[in-house]
Amino acid sequence: HPSNLQMEGSSGLRRADCRAKGGVPGFKVAILGAAGGIGQPLALLMKMNPLVSVLHLYDVVNAPGVTADVSHMDTGAVVRGFLGQPQLENALTGMDLVIIPAGVPRKPGMTRDDLFKINAGIVKTLAEGIAKCCPNAIVNLISNPVNSTVPIAAEVFKKAGTFDPKKLLGVTTLDVVRANTFVAEVLGVDPREVSVPVVGGHAGVTILPLLSQVNPPCSFTPEEINALTDRIQNGGTEVVEAKAGVGSATLSMAYAAAKFADACLRGMRGDAGIVECSFVTSQVTELPFFATKVRLGRTGVEEIFPLGPLNEYERTGLEKAKKELAGSIQKGVSFIRN
Ligand code: NAI
């Protein structure tokens, strides 16, 4: 396709595209919504990932510009851009991993659920494309409200007969990244040494940090637990308010998405012991979807870990989380079924 060639950012002087012909091992990754606040820095970070051999950047605006820019980085991945719905199928064909940060972000005063009206339709369209063009790809879904968009994608895949629950993952990594940072701040240690499991979902009270299971083991006062839980649950709102109408978390989110995608790719490569939190099809609770620690392997989610021992504070939080999650999941399912 001539416009795709232009968007490769190539001068036309390339002798032979040996890399694109499969000479270099690695995975083919697409970012849908690549020109956005998250999409652009995420494109940058994925272009730097040595496990990526081909990087497809799709958006309904500005994909050629982002593609030309990122393609000049002297790293391994071959970058191709795709602009607008007619090029969605080319963007998706052959992909191993599809990362979706497409959709509108929050403004001050909005909840993630306020985004449902617009983002539900966007995620539906993109999931239909995946079902048609790369049904075996692993999907990392970032578009909010994640608690509803993951059920939407699952319903689209079920309808198409392509649903594999191991390959559909809602990205909750930013909650974990925030939890690690805020807990490290309180403990006065390096955040890289802290690991906080965050379970439930990705919105308000559904974000449930398990402060009793922090690694390395530590203890907090009840005041610290309250303050930390509140800050982790409202970290997104902290950024939305600081940005004052210009958007929500994009840079920390791109970092979190790149970290999660890298974990998926290392799992796909066959690395052992890759464990991350993610919002997935689950039997850990009575709900059809729930975020917990999962083990990532060649085929996606290969093991889902139980919640582990919860204290009373966390058990109360879990009940609240489940109540809200049930409604958000149902809202997503109904959007496709009705
Ligand atoms: P943004 O508005 O800066 O970028 C979104 C991009 O999606 C734009 O470039 C837009 O053109 C594109 N887009 C819109 N419709 C599309 C379609 N049909 N196909 C492909 N691309 C399309 O928004 P930002 O800040 O990048 O956020 C994106 C999404 O990520 C929002 O829904 C936001 O709520 C969510 N988010 C999720 C987080 C998480 O932890 N899971 C954290 C932060 C944001």
C-alpha cells in the first residue's frame, strides 16, 4: 500500500528490507491509539524494547507523524504507521501483541465510568478488528473504564468465536507502579525494592492494594494504611487534577504499559516466573473478571494466583470492590449483548 510505505519513514533508498522479511527474531507489536498522550511515549518505549521486531502504530489522527519520528530511532524494530479505520486490518494482521490505549481520557470531575459512552464503541470496533485479523494475539487493554472495556472485548471475541481468556488482559500495572512508589516513600526505601500486590479492578474503590502482603514484609499504622490506600485508589485523580483539564496520566501510564508489555513478551518467549497483576477472566471470586497476580507464559495468562490471606481491612475493601465491579462488568457485557 503506497501510503503505508510513505509512513515507514523510509527515504526510498533502502536496498533490501531484510529485517522486515523475518531475519531478526522478535515479536510483532501493534499500538492502537498510538498518537495519543499515552500512545506516543509508549511507541517510544516499545521501539526501545529489544524483543520487538516490528512495531505497528495505528491511530485515527497523526499516525504518519508519530511513525516518521519514532522510525528514526536507531533500535531494531521496524516501524510502520497506519492511519484511520480503512488501515486497521493492515495494522493488525500478523501481530503477536496488541496494546490498546485508544479513547478519551478523564477531565477534572469525571470518573472513569463517565468515559464509557465514547470508549465502549472504540474498544468494540478495535476488538472486532483483532478477532478478524489476529485472533491469536495477546491483547493489553488500557482504555478506560478497564472494568467495563475488558468485558466488552471478551463479548466481542465470544461473538466472533475467537475468545481465549488467557490472551485478554486489562492493564492495571499503573496501580501497582503507584503503590510501589507511595509505599516506598512511606518506608523511606528505593521503590525498585518494593512490590505491592494490587487486586480487584481499575477504578476508585475497586483498586485494592494488599498492604499486608507487601514485599519485603513490613508493617504500617492504621493511619498509614488509610492514607496509602486512599492515595493509591485516587492516584489517577491526583494527576487529572494537576493537569487541570489537559488529560490524565500519560507518562507514568506509558511506563507502566511498557513494563507490562515487556512482561508479556518475556512470557511469550518462554521466560520462567513472570508474574504481574492484571484484570483478567478469573475464578478467584464469584465475578467473571478480577485483577490478581497472574503468571505470564507462552500462551498468555498461564496461572492465576489466589488472593492470599487478607486482614479485616482488606476483606471489607474486597466486598466494596466486588459490589462496584459487578455493575461495571455487567455494563460492559450488556453493551455488546443488548
Ligand atoms: P488521548 O486522548 O491523549 O489519546 C487517545 C488516542 O486515541 C488519540 O490519539 C485518539 O486519536 C485515539 N483514538 C480515538 N479513537 C480511536 C479509534 N477509534 N481508533 C484508534 N485510535 C483512536 O488519551 P490518553 O491520555 O492517551 O488516554 C487513552 C486512554 O487510556 C483513556 O481511555 C484513558 O482513560 C486510559 N487510561 C488508562 C489507564 C490505565 O491505568 N489503564 C491510565 C491512564 C489512562
